[in-house]
Amino acid sequence: MQSTFDHWDLPFFDAEHKELAVSLDLWCAKQVVDETDDRRACLQWVSLLAKSGWLKYCVPAEYGGKLKNLDSRSLVIVREILSQYSALADFSFAMQGLGSGAITLAGTQIQKSTYLDDVSTGKKIAAFALSEEGAGSDVAAMSTIATQTNDGFVLNGDKTWISNGGLADFYVVFCKTSQDQGSRGISAFIVDADTEGLDSSEHLQVMSPHPLAKLKFTNCRVKSSQLLGNLNGGFKLAMQTLDIFRASVAGAALGMARRALWEARSYASTREMFDQKLIDFQISQANLGQMLSLVDSSALLTYRSAWYRDIQMNTNTLQEDQKKEQLKKYSQLAAVAKLTATENAQKVIDMSLQMHGGKGVLVGQKIESLYRDIRALRIYEGASEVQQLIIGRSLI
Ligand SMILES: Cc1cc2nc3c(=O)[nH]c(=O)nc-3n(C[C@H](O)[C@H](O)[C@H](O)COP(=O)(O)OP(=O)(O)OC[C@H]3O[C@@H](n4cnc5c(N)ncnc54)[C@H](O)[C@@H]3O)c2cc1C
């Protein structure tokens, strides 16, 4: 995809990041996937992304990954580029990272070697199961429970909105393990898809193709070895996982906005009206100028938050309280990036669609699918209002 300027030369990035961006862009341009069936398309994307080594950015080097640690800038770059071509390609990549992220952060050696290598080679498809009908933004209100037994836990309850539901080989599931402790009573478990008592057959259809399902747990038994991280440490683990990937949601929104801008410029350059091209009207030029300004501000904030996290991760000399301060700062920067990039992308895509006239709403046009694809990004992994709260609270 033609960029408006070479943003990979910005000081946020190293030479390896630029190389990643350029080679992934070339690769994407050659891929052809029939996306009429979203589930089949996701399986194909996972297989293609694995074969060419792109999924290696979802796990650390010790377990089949490309880089020593998860690198936020690489995640942002991959999602920005994939989403310019296909929302499902981006989704397939993102879920391998988000679904395995908690294992990378808190898994035992055995858990990591059982799951992470297979995530990077596409042998196992990952999913992250936090939300429930009555607990979306308010995660602590969840009611799925895990009751401790002699040799493990028994899970009962329902999850909803689970991406890769019904496709995944394993789910990282968050449950209440202590009823009266709110967010301090939640634990995480790795539940293999074929575990007895887990039903993922109820699929959900949404406006933009995206494999989603409800999960029902009925006396679903898991061994103690499937507990992920500390007992009752699940809420913190979920938030840490979401924090890592929040900047990458901004990256995906940015990619969609870049594509919409490119589509607007191309269309306006060829569309004839009133004896000239649409792009010759000053109002079109002003709109394109506004769209590029929105894209650029999203880009700078997205890259800043990813860069800040990477720098933090590579600084070993800090005291505990300094690290805590930095993490707080990162949460603020990632929230600013997610809020701005998703809201700006919605605006840019809408402006681009408007420039396409009737063709903009014609099914099969790229701008029509972008208009549907962008919408959920303002809701999942923390709705815009939740990001506003995170940012506001960080100022108090
Ligand atoms: C396409 C898609 C994929 C998803 N994938 C996953 C997944 O893989 N795993 C998973 O666990 N979940 C997933 N989700 C769920 C998603 O994280 C939730 O939808 C999200 O957290 C919002 O929860 P909710 O839908 O229950 O909305 P609610 O929590 O009911 O919020 C409704 C609205 O209220 C507003 N709001 C929220 N908080 C506040 C506040 N404090 N003050 C004022 N207004 C507020 C927001 O506008 C919000 O959109 C997915 C959702 C979608 C749409």
C-alpha cells in the first residue's frame, strides 16, 4: 500500500522495524484469500501467517518467537499493515497474540512450551475469554466460577463475545475463584477446546465478518496444572495482557484509516464531475487534508505508546517504584493511542465513504467493508469511554 510518507524512518523505529514493515507489505500484496466464509478464511490466514513466519511476533524467542520479548512496535507494525489489506488477516494475527499473551506473561515453563510454540506455528489457535453478558466493561462483575477440588477446579458459567470461539484449540478463561473479593477474586485457566463440559457451538454473527461464539461451562473440570499465574491474580493478568495489546488495536485502526485515505485519494483522482476531477475541488482537498491530519496524529500517538513500552521493557536498572510509575505512564499513553486512533479512523473512513458517493455503500467496495470493520474497535478491549476514564484518572 502506498504510504503518504515514509513513517518507518521516524525515530520511534529501528532498522529492523522498517525491514519488517516493507517485507510484510510486499507479502500482503501477494496473498489471495476467499473471505466469504469468515471461519474458513481465518484458518487460512493463520496458516499463511504461520508459514511465512509472521506469527513469530506473537510469542517470545524462547518459545519459537522472533524476538526475545513481545515487541510492541512490531505488533503495531504488523497490525497496521495487515489491516490495510484485510481485517480478517489482522484479526487472525491479533488473536494468536492476545489469546496466548497471558501465557507469555505468567505461564509455567510447561504451559509455555505446550502452547506458545504451537501458537507461533499456527498448530494451535488461541482465544481470550473474559467478557460475559453481565460483565463487559465491568469485568469484576463476572459470574463464571471455578470451584477448587482435590486435584483441580470445576468451571461453571457462560462467556460471550469470544473471538475465535468454536475455532480455537484452547481458551484462556477468567473465572471467579473467590466470590466476595471483586476483582481480587478472579483467576485465569487454560482450557483446551476438547475439555468435557465446554460448549462453544453457539456462534454470534456481527456486522463485520469475525468468528465469535458464546462459551458454556457445565461442570467443566480442569487440572490444577491449568491454573495460569497466581490463584486470584487473574484480574491483574487480564489487564496486563490487554495493556500490551491496546497499542496494537490502535495500530489496526491506523491501518484501516490509511487504507481509507488512499481509497479516497484514488477515487477522487479519477471521478469526473462538472468538467473536472473530484480531487480538483478545493473542498475535496480540504477533506483530504483533514483526513491526513487525523491519520498522522493517530500514527504518532500509536508509535509513541509502543515505543515507550519497548524502552521500558529494555530498562533493567529501575527500582520497583520507578517501574510502577512507568507502567502507569504506559497505560495512559496506550489509552490515548487507542482512543484517538479508533475514533479518528471512524471519522476518516466515514469521510472517505462520503467522497465515494453511492459507490461508498455498494457491497463489495473496500470502503464499504472498512466502514463496518472499524466499528467494533471502538468497543472491544476497552470502549472509548473506558479509555477516557483511564486517561482522566491518570491525571488525578
Ligand atoms: C467484535 C468483538 C470481539 C470481541 N472479542 C472479545 C474476546 O475475544 N474476548 C473477550 O473477553 N471479549 C471480547 N469482546 C467483548 C468486548 O470486550 C466487550 O464488548 C466490551 O468490553 C464492552 O462490554 P459490553 O459489550 O458488555 O458493553 P458494556 O460494558 O455494557 O458497555 C456499553 C457501553 O457503555 C459505555 N461505557 C462503558 N463503561 C462506561 C463508563 N465507565 N462510563 C460511561 N460509559 C461507559 C461504552 O460506550 C460501552 O460501549 C468482543 C466484542 C466485540 C464487539
